Amino acid sequence: MSLPASLEGKLRLPLIGAPMFIVSQPDLVAAQCASGIVGSFPALNARPQSLLDEWLTDIKRRLATHTAKYPDDPVAPFAVNQIVHASNTRLMEDMETCVRHEVPIVITSLRPPGDVVEAVHSYGGLVFHDVISIRHARKAMEQGVDGIIAVCSGAGGHAGRLSPFALVKEIRKEWDGTLILSGAISTGGDIVAARALGADLAYAGTRFIATREAHAVDAYKQMIVDSAADDIVYTSLFSGVYGSYLKDSVRNVGLDPDHLPEGDKAAMNFAAESKSKAWRDIWSAGQGVGSIDDVPSVRELVERLEREYKDTLEALSA
């Protein structure tokens, strides 16, 4: 297994807080990094585009302040997610901003990120690319990425269909670089399981929606607390790419989650005539919701995950 040198000694847990549309903003990211896990956000969350520069400046300032106040506290680097797709007309401008700020980690999604890799490597940054199949993983390897995120069945957002037992093993046959596992990561024990499968880091999104710092309405957080795995629907309708959503949020906009048509991959958004929007009104979550019972602060959650992680390792060694 392989962990980048830039992450050594900076993590309380081998965990990345996944970038979530709308939900991940500076409050959440800074709290995650200051708690010792990688925090991340989609560049497209910063609207208008000029706000991205302000957010990066703010996050760096907060982490520098925390480090000065608590010099012995591990502070993890942050990451920015870039959607590498023709529909993202901001990509070039957003990448110029990221390069100017020397963003430590750029997480890329959808298309092979060759140009992004070259730009980020120019200042010594890392590129992690998310994939849902070995075919996508091979394309990422060819582009020279530093890490591969295996987005497996059960993950929130644009999840894959493959079991982590299948995808992680297939990738590991051909890849000895950093491997990150996504899919229903909600507890410290889940992080241990990800490591046992062969991943270097775990990748958790849904668990951090139900935190006080997350930029999500209270009803969204409460729906996660109240839901179980059977309350998740897997559909391509809302973005053109298959993803996981909370059934009750689909019902709330007048749709039947058990009878949804296919989406338009070229459009990458819900029907223009609909007043409801994916992510804003139709809420994403992964199958790990059944393990989520509260809405703590990020610091409280990370400390709990650390205790669970250590307890699981101790129980296994016994």
C-alpha cells in the first residue's frame, strides 16, 4: 500500500471527507482538515466563479490560524474537486485559480484528467481521480494520477455498481499507488475494513452531511438520521449519470422513486422544465445512512471515528 509523502504525519485517520455539491463549503472543509482528515469541496460550489479565490484564501487562513494555536494538532491538507466534462465551462478558470493557490489535492471526476494532472504536478500537488470500473481506473493510470478513488456500490453521489471486494482487488492487481475506497463508510470500523481490503484511505461523504458544519438544511440532515439503506434509490434521472438519492426527497418533489425514467447523460441535469433540482431539492446519500443516528460537530465525529477505528483494530488483534 502507498500513501503520498505529503500526507505522512498529517492525518488523525486515513480518511478523506468526500466533496459534496452544495453541502461542502469552507466551514465543513476547514473543520475536517483541522480535525485531522482531508476535507474537500467541489469548485462549482463557489458561485460566482470569483468566490473560489475567496474560499481558498479563507480555508488556508483558518488552517494556518489553527496550526499556530495548536501546533501539535495534526492538520490535514484540503482538496478541490473538478468536474472534467464538457458541461463544466468553468474548468479552465477554476484550474487557474487552483494552480495560483497551489491546492494540495485536486480530485477529478468523469473524464480522464490529463491536462489537470499536468497543471497540478507543475507545483507539486496531487491528483486523485474517482472511478467506478477497472476500465476507468486504467484510463486514470495512463493519465499519471497520484491516487485512484474506487467509488463502489453503496456510495452516495455518482456511485458505481461494483462491490468493493471486486473493484479494489482488480485495481490492486495493476496499481500500487494510492487507492481510496468509497461506499457506505460511516464508522471507524468501516475505515479498518477499507484498509483490510487493500485501500490506503477511506472516503466518506454522507456521514459528514449530518454534521453541524455541513451546508445542508436541517430537514436533509434529519432525513439522513431517519433513513436506512432501503431508503436509497439508484437512478440516472437527475444528472444523466447513475447516482444514489434519498427516496423521501424524491417523493417530496412529486415523483415515485420506484418508477423513474432514465436520465440524459449529455444534459448532466434534471429536466429543464422541472422546478426541482438535483442536490438542492433531491438529496443524495449513500447506503451507510443506517449507521447514522445523530448530527455532531465534525470534531466530535472524527474523534468518535478514531475511537471506533482503534477499538476495531484492538478487537481484531485480540
